[in-house]
Amino acid sequence: MQNTRISTIVNVASGQISRWSSQSWRRKSLILISLLLGFFLASVISTSTGAKSNLDVEVAAVTVFIVEMISRFTYSMKRVTLADGSLAPRKLIYEMLNSLKIGVTYGLFLEAFKLGS
């Protein structure tokens, strides 16, 4: 790939974000924010489709498809084994996607229990 200005900016920015999120509490806070964003997204999905009541099946199919693709993407990656035999942590973006998926799933289950269905 050519070394253009935009690729340089993206590489520098991703390096800075990677160094910034290398601390444990920052990494955990980003994962928690992603979980809460997924929970909020589930509330938005259920509210917006419940108001119209004509796209319920389509939105449910799309949501299940996206959740399954995130699961496939997250868990199909090989994890590196460290010298002491333990597994290296996953990349931050994979952890955040997985946390978003968990938040959406939990939020939709909670909405279903609130509706009593």
C-alpha cells in the first residue's frame, strides 16, 4: 500500500490510541462503555421497531445476523500463547465488539421481560 497522507494519519492515530489504551483501567473503561452502548442500542432498537410495529421480523433477523457475525469474527481469531503458557489478551477492538454484542443481547432480553413476552 502506498504511504499517503491519509494512511500516515490513520497509522499515527491508531498507534496513539493503542498506546493510550494499553493501561488496564483505560482498556476496561472502554470495554464498559461499549457494553453500555450496546445496552442503549438494544433499547433504541426495541423502541423504534415497537413504535412502528411493521418491521419487527426484519429488524430481528438483521440483529441476529449482526450478533452472529460479531461472534464469528471475535471467536474465530487465533489467540497467541505467551511464553508462560497463558493466552495473550485479544485486541481491544475485538473486546469492544464482543462487549457491544453482549450489551445488545442483554438489553433485548431485558426488554422482552419488561413486555412480558
